[in-house]
Amino acid sequence: MISKLVLLNEAGAIPPGGQMMRAILMSVLFIIVAVVIYANVIEGDEGTKIQVERSGSRMSDSIRSISP
């Protein structure tokens, strides 16, 4: 019977409680890390959002200065 349980776990059955809690914890930590990295890359002091706004402002100024 034990060998059948091991085979079931290796085949993708729900792992025992301790392993399940560890998997949940790792998933939550991964999500938190992904959100923090995203926030810093996109909305940080020199983030992508600010760089795109500055670039758009420079392009807009260049287009306005063109004499028809």
C-alpha cells in the first residue's frame, strides 16, 4: 500500500501536509517578489513609466518645433 502512495505522489497527487504548505509558501513568496520587481522596474524613480513619459515629451517638443 505504501508503494502505491509513493507512486501516486510522484504522479502528481496532492502531497502530504508539510509539503503542501511549503509549496503554498513558495508560491506566495514568488508572487510577492514578482510584484516588488514589477513595481520597481515600472514605477521606480527611474522606472520605465517615467522614461516613456520623458521620451514622449521630448518627441512632442521636437514635433512642435518643426516649422511647416
